[in-house]
Amino acid sequence: MPDSFEKKRLEREAKRQQKNEEFEALPGGQKAIIRGSSTASKNANKRDSGVEELLGQIGVGLSGDQQKMLLEILHKTTGENYFIGRRKKKSDGVKFVQIIMDNYNYLSEIKYLSNGEKAFLMDLVPYVEFKTNILIERLEKDSDEVNINAATPTYLAKKLGRDRARVSVMMNELMKKGILAVAESGMTTEDGRVCTSRTWFVNPNLLCCSAKDDVDKATQRIFQRSLKNFKVEGSSKKHKLPIYLF
């Protein structure tokens, strides 16, 4: 029996020694983190925030094996599970629309778009919906609305301070050129009247409001044949864009 107790004691001592050796083999900065997290265990909230902040600071530059070892030691020391991740930046969540510069410059060089059309496109930027590239009504900052309506020429004319008829003409011209597209849905009333609703899209190959490899599939189908082998008015030469996202 005494031999059995002695054997278990020696096993515990060997494990403790192995753990200490692993700890001492770590760089000084990592050892400081572990000591800090152990001390901070008296205050759970303070410990969690401190360790996570330090993990974010050291996560870059460690190999996968080093990160795994560090997380295992932290788990053994604190009893908590941690992970190494990227800290959220202030710029995360900022709204944006990307101009595909190579395509925009090419269309400008061949004079495919007039100056008025290019200026109008820039005016549309705030109304492009993320991922779908649909033109939508922009909600007011204090609005409690959830549903977002598709922007109509009338709405855009009012917001942009432009003549409604001129906006409608401009949008239809850009549709003919493959820069805009429209999808129509409709219903028939009991008295036989047909009512339609139009949803306008912007070609992501020119203005893209999403990750360039994550454009909405429906939007891709709408523009899959646009701006391919197109001609400039007054010329028979066919053109292709330098870049196609899909």
C-alpha cells in the first residue's frame, strides 16, 4: 500500500514538473500573461477582459502550435476556455460602395458614359443596398422602420433635388447601356387593373456594395450578359470590360 501511495505521489510530481518545464520554456511575455491571468482569477470579469486583450496583442506572430500550447496552459491555469481572434476595429461596419476603377476608367476613356451620367451614378452611391446592389430608400437616422422600400425615380429625384422626368430618362438610358437594370413584379386587381412595381439594380462590375466574390446570385443573373461585346454610339468596335466579377 505505501508503495502505491508513493507511486501516485511521484506521478503527480512528474506531471507538476512537466507543467513547470512547459511554462518556463515559453517566452517571457507569454509567462507574464499566464501569471497575470492566474492572479486575476480572483475577479472573473477583470480577468476575462485582461486575458482576452492580451491574447489579441500576441495572437499575431505565434505559430499554430504555439497558440495551441498557450491556450492549453491558460485553460489548465484558469479553468476557462479562450480563443485567439482579431479585435474589432472602429472601421468595421462602415458602409461603403466600391468603384471598380479599371472598369470605370475604361468606360471613361472610350467615352461610353457622358459626364452627366457619371455624375448621376455618383449621386446614387448612398442608395445602393449591401450585397444585392438594389437601389433602396435610405432610412432617416431616427427612423424605427424595418422594411426598406426599393427607390423609385420619383423618390431619387426628390432626394437628389433633380427633375423627376430627367431622372427617369437618365435611368432608362443607363439601363440600355447595361449600367442599371430593372426587375418588374405585378398583380392584377379584382377589376382587372394590372399594377406593377419596379426594382432598380446597379451593375456590380462598376459599383459594388459587397465583397467582390460575394455578389448576390440573383443580381449576378440579372447582369450576366451586360457590358459584354458592347459598342459605343457611333462606332462598330466591340468592347469588353477589363474585369468581370462574375
